[in-house]
Amino acid sequence: MNDRLMAMVPGYDYDIFISYAHVDNLEISGQKNGWIEEFYNSLNLLMIKRYGRMDVIKIWWDNKKLDGSILFDQSIETGIKKSAIMICLQSPGYAQSPYCKQELDTFYKKASEEKVGLSIGDRSRIINVLLNNIPFKQWPPELSGTSGFPFHDAKETTDFGDTLDTMSTEFRTQLQNVRDAVWNILENFPKEAPEKKDLTAAELEQDTDSFKIFIGEVPDTLRTSRKRVIAELQKKGFEVLGGVPPPEEAAAHDAAVGEALQKTNLAIHLLDAYPGREIIGAPEIWYPQQQAELGLKSDKTQMIWVPADIDLAAVEEEKYRLFLQDLESGKASAKKYEFVRGNKGNLSQEIIDFAEQQRTRQLQKKTEKGKLSVLLDTHFNDQMYALELGKALLENQIQPFINPQEDDPRKNIDYLGERLSQVRKLIFLYGSVSKEWVRERINAAMQLIINNEYSIEELFVYMAPPHKADANIFPNQKFLKVRVIDSSNYQQFDNEALKQFVVDLKTEAA
């Protein structure tokens, strides 16, 4: 079990509860960990990589050895009742365990009584993982109506099916499917905040820091779209500010917009070929344009959206046409803003995605205040070592972000670029992958850093087991120094080497 302050889903202490039979976690001779522990570790790391950081997703799993003389554990019951999702690992052992039956029954009843119910959209909050080919008729009634994720090698419906080896490609593929299902549920879980009167002092403090979005005035052609966007944002837990005008008079209008922008974290402006209503007392100045210009003068992040099919050259109002053309060319403001040409059908989702990205950055900045942020770039083969290294960095007040990995070092470059913008130092984990893979990854990162002017101070190559014969294989780059940390001779973390690594990370680059 892994304790921390809160889960990703508001109102729950844990995002996931893993329900399993302890007989399925017995270690085979020569194994370091049992199958269930490997499943937990691998799922935990995939969820970390999907979110991009280590201290967000919370999973409850019990590693105690319960037998028939022990009463149903109170901590287990509490964990079930405070979890958003349950993963059931079905097997003959699961079917024979009274504890597993009680866990499933407890979650089913509590989820049924909750406002959100047993399903989020078309997905059940109980995820059915089949360690063997259990016939449908033998499934617990609580799992009827769910689909199963097969983690066995049965080819025919009559085969028993042995549980997949945790190092196999089939295991990795199915685990990614489970990861995607869990992520879909967590992302779409209602994010409704409790009423103010029920908030604790800590929750009240958090509530005052909620993510607020200003939605600017729009022409009549976009009024329906604006209403839909506001409704969708509110469903996702965002607080939406707007409703200006009134006031309609120029000075009072500008003051009201300025006050709203001061309270907001993000400003959204929806524009099209029609400039909208003129400001009272100010001919050839339109409310949507004026609000966008005021936003660009503020220090708030801006997103400006126009229809994909708009022909800017055909806009009749010259002043407004020039404004739109300057926006698209980047000449409208010295500060950065997001200019989007899109379709109305995707408008809400485009804005939600951008807002989620900005909200995540805000939360990261709060969490990491006073902490050094680093990006830990790794390959799937080294995931367990990366997880341990990440935990060690957290314990030393260093915030690690985990980057998704691929066999092709040039893939997932968009994710790499996004996360490079959030950190000061970059660590490449060189363990059970080839030297060429790491070199290609470094080259891809360097290109992103140079092209986008990311504020990366230093690059590190952390050499993990197995033993590497030559530590001097990564020459310094022209623009950034590459420092090599050789821990490849130690199967476990060497405390002295780790201490020195932490010192090196915290030392400002020369």
C-alpha cells in the first residue's frame, strides 16, 4: 500500500484498489517478486508515465498474508470504501477466497450507493482481469455485464489458460489496455467540488486556488458554441468567469474585463469573420476584439480560436481583419498565446484539453515550489529501476517527471517536448538498453531544447545495471554539458553514489 495525501479523483483517498487472492502472488522458485506484485509495480509505473509524474496516481494493494483465522481487515475495508476504481484479478484462487468475495461485495455496494454509480460513461468502475480463462458462468454476479482483460494464454474457449509471464509482450500489451481503461475512467470521473459549507479549512484553502477560466464575449454566430463550451468546462470542474458586458460603456467595460482577468488562470477568446457588437461610445471597437486585446496585455495565458474555414482576407471590417491577421502571424502581441483554427464540432474538446494542460502545469508549480524539477527519461526495460530512482529523488526533495518510452527513440517526441518545458535538468537512464538507443534519445532531446529554447541547464546519463565497461561514451554536447553517473556495478542503489548524484543535481550548472 502506498500512502500520500490525496488521489487524482476528488473525494477519494485512492484511485485504484487491487483485489486479488494471495495464492496468486506466491513466488515461483528463482523469482524476486510474485505475479501480483509485478502486476502492481508495472501498472503503477504505466500510470505514472501516463500522467507524467510520480506522486499523483494512488493505488491500494495489500501485501499481508491473510488466513482463515484472521477477520476481514479493517484497513482493507477502509481502502475499498475510499477507492474510485476496483481491479479484480480473477482466478480459481479468487473464486475460493471469502476475503475476495467480501472485497468485491463491499465495493459493489458502496459504489452503487454513490452519486456517480457503478459506471462512468460506458465503463464499469470494476475492472475484470482474468488470470485464467474463467468461464463467464463462473464469474461473480458483481462482474456480470463487464468485459474481461485476458492475462492468460488460452487459445480455445475450453482451455484453462496459464497466466501470462510478466516479462512477455502479451503481458505488456494487456497491461497497456488496462492502463488505458483506468485512465479513461479517472479522466471522466465527475470533478464536482463539495458545497462550501462542508469544506474543511484545508479544502477551503485549496478551493480558493481552483482553476478559473475567462471566456470572452463572442459574436452572435458563436453564442451557442460559447454556451456549450462553458457547460462542458464546468462539468470538468473548471470555474468559468465571463458575462462581460455589462457594463457596456467603454471605460467601465474595460475595468470589468481587467478585474475578471486578474482572477483568472486562463483566457479563451472565440472569434470569427464577424467582429460582434460595437462598444457603446467607441465606434469600430468591438467587444470580442477588445477583450482579446486586453487579455493579450495581461500576464494570463491566452487561447484564441477561429473557425478552420475562415478566410481572413475576406473579412469586411478592415481594422478587425488586420487584427485577425496579426493574431495568426504572431504579430498581435509580444507574449506567447495559442492561436487555433478548428471545427465547431471539436471546439469544446480542444478547449478542455488545453485547459487541462494549463491546470496540470499550475498544480505542478504549486507542488514543486522550492523543489528542483527533473525529467527522468527511460525505456520500458528499465522501468522498475526508474521507479526506484524516482522514489529516491522524491525523498531528497527533487521532483521527477517520468517520460513515456518507446523502442524507437524518436517516438513520443511531442510528450518529451512538453515535459522538457517543465524542468531544468534531464536524466537519461541507461540500463538494459543499447548505447545507440540512449544516444538517439539524447540527440532528439537536444534538437528540441535548441529549437524551442527550453531552459534545460544540464543533461545527465545515469548508468544502471548491468555493468557498463566504458563510462566515457557520451561526449559533451556543444550547447550543454553531459554528465555521466556510473552506478552500473551495483544491483541495488549505492547510497554514497546516490548522495553524490543528488548533490550534482542540486548544484547549479557552471
